[in-house]
Amino acid sequence: MDASRTRVPYRLCAPLLVCCLVLLGGCTGGSGSAARTEDTASARAAPTTTGDDLQSEYQRVVKDVLPSVVQIRTGNALGSGVVYDGKGHIVTNAHVIGRDRTFEVTTANSEQPLTARLVSSYPEQDLAVIRLDKVPRGLKAAAFGDSAKVEVGQIVLAMGSPLGLASSVTQGIVSATGRTVSEGGDGGTGATIANMVQTSAAINPGNSGGALVNLGSQVIGIPTLAATDPELGGGAAPGIGFAIPASLVKTVADQIIRTGHVTESGRAALEISARTVVNDSYQPAGVAVVDVKSGGAADRAGLRAGDIITGLGDTRITTVTSLAEALAGDKPGQRTTVTFLRDGHRKTVDVTLGEQ
């Protein structure tokens, strides 16, 4: 389905992360001016020690992960990627590579750009895998974490090439998890992606496809897009960035590397083609079924071309994007209901969801 922008628009690229560091200091009991002087000195010393410890953690993570983050140059664009294995496979965003099939890749250990070729792109989840033609000595694969263990408040580091500045590192926190976000079609793939990691990220062009990393030196997401604020003329909304979760990245990348394409998407679908329709006030009012896949989920439920879908389960449907977002939270084989209009009459049917 053709998904347009959500109510909150987004801009593609990846994040320059910002975080507020809270330093904790303690004091000891005592009396007299000497004790007060000692208390003051202790209070001043404690934050310095805490700050030094955290700084060491940052430096350790950068040393561990940055060699696994690469810069990718296409015919007319620049982005980032993450080394997935020792065989030269690199995972990145589908919108970074576009329609190109060959690329120049600069790794942490290469003085000159290396050549790489497309293995496969999966725009439906805005992911792609490319492979180096020649694997340089010392190429280091990143470690990917478990998305289920990502928690709000975790400190994260973003690594990539914002604005062409290779090997840049910035910091932030996980602001939320489980977000469903739809990309715009202007420069993006139009994908609707579930369970994204939200960060306190300032998104900059060139960071897309890079690494969002926890303090355990694990990649927990691939930074992909940021919210934009219409009141700022479409500029980035400060502190709202999104990364594709690591578990989804591994699922897609493993299938591409093993078979050359995605064999099981895990994405629920009605198996229709559709378009948004508007009411007499030119406001979105539902999703018109244009075509139904023979034997697919909608066909088995009795839906047909011309029906106007207005609800999926308990979710009101007004646009193709809202339908895609509702489906993003479901799984193939799951049962739900579809509410629709046919010849002006409201109907509801049970449906077992198919796979996209």
C-alpha cells in the first residue's frame, strides 16, 4: 500500500544525540568550620569522580563500536552503515542506497574508499544489506542487542557521518519505545515501521543507517528519521528522533544474507491495494479498496473492490497511513475485525490477517 505522511511529519536521516547528565554528590556529617569546609570539598569532588567514570564509559564504547560504523557514498547521496559480519556485509537504510547497486564505502581501517554491491533492499522496513567486494584486514562486526531489553532513560550514543563528518559520536537517552512511525515518500520509502526506539535526537543528514549504541557496546537500533515541526517551517523538532530496533534489523538482515531477499516479513496485511478517500468537506474519511488479492486475507473475509474501510479492530481508519499503522501492531495469522462501507451500508466482518 502507498503510505503517506502521518499527522506528525518526519524527516529522514539519523540522529545527533543530546543528553543531560545528572551528577550526584553527597556530604558527611560534622560540626564547626573545618567540618563545613570538608563537606564543601567532598560535595565538589564527588561529581568530578562520577563524571570521570561516565566519560571513561563513553570512551570505551566509542573504542569498541566506532570501527564497525562506515560511511556509504552513492551516486548522489551520503549515509552511514554498520558492519554486520566478518564477510563484509553491511546493514543500512534502504533510503540511503536508493536505487543504486554499487557504492563507495569508507571503513575505520581503510585509507581509500572500498567498493561494495547491493545484496538486497527491503523498503517496506527501510532496511538494506550491501557487501564489500574485498574485505579489509581488521574489519570488525558490531554486536547487536536485544530490543526487548531497551528501556526508557538508557544512555545511548549515536555513531555515523552527519553532514559528511565521518566517525562522529554524539550522546542522548532512550525517550520511548514501541513507537509506530510512517516515513514520508519524499526521499523516504513510505514505510510504516513498528516498535521504533525514540531518542532525544537531533537528526542530521548523513547519519541515516548508522548505529544507536548502549553503554554495553551493543547496537540497539539503526537511526533513521526525525520528527519535523510545521511551525518551524518543516525544520527538525528538537529532541525527537527514531531508530529501527535491533531485533528487526537482525531478522531482515539474516534473511537477506541467507536467501538474497526477505522471505518472512512478519508484517500483517489485508492483502489489498487501496487509496485514501475524502468526504464532502475534503477531509480523509476512509480507505477505498482498489484491488483484492485472490485468496488473500481480505478476499477470504468477503471484502471486494469499492468497499471503504473505516475501522480495523477498535482503531478508526481514515487514511492509508492510519491503516498501515494499525496493521503494524498486528501479526500474520491474528484475527481481528474490519469495518467498512458498501453501497452506503456499514458492515463488519472477521478477518484472519495475511502477511505482506
